[in-house]
Amino acid sequence: MRSAFVLAHGSYTERSAITVTVTDQRHHGYGELVVIDYYGLQLQDLCLELELVAGYLKDLVSVHPMEIYAYLCSLPIHSFVRSAVDCACWDYYGKSMGKLFSELNNIPRSTPLQSSFTIGVTDSKTQLQQANQSAWNFIKFKCDREYENLLRDCGLIQKKFAIDFNGSLNRKQYAELLDSTWCAALQYIEQPVPATERPKRRQRTTLPVIADEAFQEASDLKQIAESYDGINIKLLKVGGLTPALLKIQQAKQLGLKVMIGCMTESTVGISAAAVLAPLCDYADLDGANLIANDYAYGSTVQEGLISISTKPGLGIGLL
């Protein structure tokens, strides 16, 4: 990490990652997973699962990614592993066909979303200083229960803001937050209460409330829609691009807003997520900007501007 990354879950200075390659020796497709400890993941276990997948898929490299994904779902593997393999398959398949992911999935070209940049939990004065010094125009603050000073003062800086609580509020604090006049300065709030809580959706507020930890791979979107206005889709937690396409479609049918988000991933993971940005309402794709040793090229997110690669597949290459 470029600096300590502080959330309500804890503080992190490094994250392990695994790069997955699908290849016929001519074309190379890449996917990535990062080891997130609060998901209960262990590097060794993930490597064993990848070895299992490699044994099953060695003769299926040229099969359409959606067919491969259906097969992946029959294997006892974590969604993070499924995502890395699924993204690598899409990257490989597009490169072998000479087609962009958007062409293969009829995703229209649109004005790029502006990605937010995340500032971790610290005192409000430091957070505001970091926001003011940042070249990014959309800032997402990580917050715990001490948010009042930040909300009061963030309107003094001419940028767009959102707050991610990572489930650190209780129901009473959440209700007080929604009643606060300071919320008018925010674009949205993310995961205010613990994932196990299901507060009723507040129809009278215009502030979108986005589910992150409360939205997982097996989540019932109809139940999510009773408490939230939108979902944060991260490829690793839903299992890859293939299920993400379906989740976006289902969310839109329910009137939910969609954010495409990320973990602390390199350009490999960010390039995979970026291809879905034209289908989404919000983007939080700053992951590669938070790490110190990015090892790939592809789509870029510079000062919030998402530039999707125009090369086949996901456009990913290794440095």
C-alpha cells in the first residue's frame, strides 16, 4: 500500500494478491484476486482452489466464458477464485476473438463515470486536508461513528463527497444521520449499519444509501431493495464479470442504483471492473492508485477519470 489504509474493520499496510493467467501460448488472459482477511481468506487455501480449477479447465480454454462460469459454479471454490478465473477467461476470449468485452456483451459507449478516491478513517481535520490536497474531484471518506465534524465542514471544499461507514453505526445513529441537514452535501452514504441489520428504506430521503457488506454473492436483491437504494458490486465478492452482468440487470429492474467498486486491486482487477462502468451509476475504482507496486497496464483511472482500454478482451497486459 502507498500508505496505511484504515477502515472500520482495521488498518492495513499491505495486501497479498494472486494473478491468474489463461493462455494458449499465443493469447494471454489475466485475472486477479486479493487476500482480504476480514473475509476469512488464507493465501494457501486460495492457491489450492486455483490448482483444482486449473486441473478441470486445462482442456476448456477456448470455450465461451459464460459456459466456463457455469462449470466453475459446480466447483467448491470461493467467489474470489471464481472471479479471478472468470475475468481471465473474458480477457483471453476477447483477445483470441479480437473483440472488446463491450463488443462481446453489447455494452454501449457512454460518457465515462467519475470515480471516487477513498480517504481512510482518521480525524476529520486530517481527512479534509487530504481531500483538499487531492487532485481527485470525488472523495469517499471512510468513517466510524465520529462523523459530525466531517459532515459539517466538508461542504467548505468544492468537491463531491460520499461517506462509507463500513457498518459502524447503530440504528439510532443511522436515523439521526438521515435527519441531519448536513447530508445534503453528500452524493450517497454507503453501508451505514452492520450487514446483518435490515432497517426499512427511508422513502422521504433523497440521499441514496448503498449496500456493500450487506450485498454479497448470494444476497436476495428484493430484500436488499427493502433497506437500500443501491448496491456496490465488487467482482471478487460476486464471483466475476459474468454474474456481475446479471446482478446489474436485476438491480436495474428493481430500481436500484449500481456502483462498480473494487478491493485494493492492481490494474488487472481495475481493468476488469472498469468495463462495467458504462452500465453503472457510480464508480469507486481507485484501487490501483492505493497500492505502491502496480504491475500491469490496461484501463486507467487518473484523478477520477476512467479511461477504458480500447484493446481486445479487457486490455490487460503485465509490465
